Amino acid sequence: MSHLLETIKIKNGNIYHLDLHQQRMDKSCMDNFHIKAPDLKSILKSMHIPADGWYKCKIIYKERILKCELLPYHPKKIQTLQLVHADIDYTYKWENRNSIIQLQSENDKADDIIIVRNNELTDASYANLLFFDGKDWITPDRPLLKGIQRHYLLKEKIIIEKPVFTHDLKKYRKLALVNAMLDFEDKIEVEINNVLI
């Protein structure tokens, strides 16, 4: 079994959504190992958190923490996306993403891919999707991974959850990528006509 992975946004000394990360780690550990996850507050308290800059705290764990590192973060530049049909299961945030990486390497006409299952759009390779219809931001109701930022935006009623099918794309003006490192304010936006079908 692969190791689990958690990535936490730290920007200008602020740690983002620690409670939601702890909840996800607790659920992942309970479901896979039948134990409670290590305590994130204790782990981060022992680290030197810089007061300036944007960092990714990368935690690899199983029944215990195997690795914890702080890395400078620079958002990817994504302008084009390609739809790729694949039946991938990524319910938990595993360190091993080989099936997704292989899909990317086999479909390299765009900057990133959108994984489609049963004609439903799920996620990009590393981020949840949001679609703007001119009024609301919609997120697919069957993502590969129920991400931290997606969870937060749903809880705050900033976005709406519903199915998004391939034939729905023309209904939307643009889409955006969000994840634990990319808050709604930092989301990467892509024009719909830059999605390769």
C-alpha cells in the first residue's frame, strides 16, 4: 500500500485550513489503517515557519509521519486543458499518483488534463474543477478527490455542487482550478475554448 500525502498551504506565516487537513488525515488513517492520524498542530509547532513567502508543507505518512518538509511554492502556469477518459480511483490522497502521471504523459497536447469518467468531468491532474456559468461557480459532484479547498468553498456556500458532463462544457464561460495550495482568490482560470475535447 502506498503512503498517504497531505499538502498544506503556508503563506506569509499563516497556516491554511489546518482543521480540515486534520479531518482528512483522520479519515484516511481510520479507513486504511484503523488508527487516528498524527496530530498536525504538534508537527507544525516543531517546524520553523517563515514569516514571509508562499510554502507547501508536504507531509508523507502512514501509521506515523514518514516525512515532513517545507518547500517554496510557485503555481503552475495552466492555459490549456485536455479531456481524457479514464476510470481512475483516487478517493484518498496517495503519494503514488502513477496512474495520473501516466495519463498526463500519454495526453500532452495541453498544459494539463481533465479526467472524465462516464462522461462526467471529475478533476484536473492535481486540482479540483470549478465552472462559471455567468452567475455561479459550479464544482462537479463526483470528483476524484474531495479536496480541502473544494470542501471549504462548499461549506462557505461560495460554490455549488452538481454533475458536470462533457456536453455541458458549452454552458460555461470559464473554468478554474483550486486545491489546498490555491484558494479561491489564487485560483487558476482557463477559458472554456482552451479545453481540448
